[in-house]
Amino acid sequence: MHTLNDYTGSVYGGLGHLLYCYSQAKGLTTSPQLEKVQNLERFDYRIWYALLHDLQQQVPEPALGLEISAFVQAKHLGILAYLALACDTLGEALNRYHDFHRLIYDGSPLQVESHSDYLCIRWGELPQHLTTQLTDEIAIALMIQFLNQNMAANPIQLHEVHFRHAAPKNSRLYEQFFHCKVRFSQPATQVLLPLAELSKPLQQGDHTLQQLLMQQAQALLKQLPHSTQLDHRLQQLILSGLQKNQYQIEVIAQQLNISVRQLQRYLQAQGSSYQQRTQQVRQMLAEQYLKDPHLSLQEIALLLSYSEQSAFQRAFKLWTGQTPQQFRKLYLQAI
């Protein structure tokens, strides 16, 4: 029997919570190992492999990964989801996925190439004993399912999906899920996406995180003596700009169709400044991200556009009088 001792990759902790949510919804037995990985930032790929194997034993059906993917939420994908949800188009979101996928799932290295009219998203060739049909299909299904949940209009129209493993029973389930030709026993596990799909827009401002944060932003705006439409728009732009590292006053002023000087004078008249507004939004985001136990402080600093984790920690202590670790510990103890 093969062992996985020669592999030291890891997966994002939120994936363990996804399996827990699926198990609970289906009334399955949750193993001690599955219980143990809840609230971990990351855990070893070998454990992920074993957890999926345990689920397959309880639910010996084809296309289990596709079924599990139906339960995916932003919190299960963490930083990658939050970055993708700040994007305007599918192409931009896939660029983010390419740049940061190893923060979520490094069980399979990722390669993205353009071929003729298609974008090829390929999962690198790990030794056969380190993958199963289930590990491969869930990696693809989670990406496609999450993006489809957040498309502004029509779902993604794939050209083909390829798997390295042999075709399982009821392979039609895969074509029904992906809405395209699915081939098995292929040289590589990959998705072929028409280049024309990259310009498709994603939903903006109505997903769970943005809704929650905008509710908090509304509460902040009520503290202003005369909140205006410009205040609301400014708050939204800073919110999404931080996740793209495009929050500088010059960028925001241009999006508001006013000059930097006009924006500065407007905020000055309210007894505020652009830096203060940015820090208010950063604090809201930080507190929300810290409630997700799977996000590391380094990842949260990245989401808040800090170049160093230490800068985020100093800022948070200044805002709240607590360190990020203290805030997280108190929150987790209270729930």
C-alpha cells in the first residue's frame, strides 16, 4: 500500500469546515479527525486525502466531489474568495485564483496557459497515488461552483473538462454538472475555458461579505451629521479597493469623478480625512476577517493591503486596544 509520507503540502482550514457542513447536512458520522481540523488555519494534505477517503466510504457514490461543492461558501475558501468577490470580471477573478491558489489548496500545482481560443487551467501532475478522482473533481468543482454562484448573469460556459482517472459509473453526472464534454483517462486534469468567457461580469456588492460590511458601513455613516450619496459611494469604493490594493486617494477620487483636492475639502468639512475613512473601513474588514479562524494574520494583512503583518498588528492595537490574537480569542470563546 502506498503512503503519503513523501508529500508535505497543506490545504486551507476552511475546506475542513466544508466537509463538516456537508456531513452534518447529510446526517453522516463525523470522524474524530474531521472534528480535530475544525478552526485550524491549515492542515496537512494527507489529512485532507484521508478525510475525503472516509467520506467516500460513507457515501460510495460517483461524483461525490460535485455534491460536496454545492455547499461551498466564501468562508470555506477564505482569502481567495474574498479577493475574487472584489473582482469585476471572471478573467480578473481567475487571475487572482492563479496568483493565490496555493493559499487555499496546494495539493495540486496550478498552470494556466492560453491555447488558440481557450484558456487551459491545469492541475499539475502529482504521482497517481497522491490523487483520486475525488481529490481532482472537488478541486475543479469548488472553483467552478463558487464562481458560478457569483456570476452576474449567465453561468460559466466551459468547453471541456478532463480528468486523469478512469471514467466512474454514471459519468453523465459530470456533464450535467459542468454543462460541457467531460473526458476521462486523459493526460492531465484540466479545464478548457473559451477566452470569450473571461469578460463576463461578476456580481458586485450583493454577496454575503459585502452585505455584512456595508451594513456596518451604514452604521458608521449614521455617525456623520449629514450623510450623503457621496459618503456611501466613497465607503463602497474604499471597501472594494482595499481588497484589490487599489484604494489610494487618487484612484478613489477618479472613480468618484472628482479631483483629489475636492475629495479632501469635502472630508475636511466633515471634520475627517481620507486616511481616517480608510482606517475605519480597514477596522471593519479586520474585525470581520478575524472572526474566520481559518485566516492567518498574514493573509488578513494582505486582504487589508498592508505590506507587512506587523503593520496590521500595530494598527489593530491602535484601533481597539487589543491585539488581533486577543480579539480573535475573545470572539471564539464567546460563540
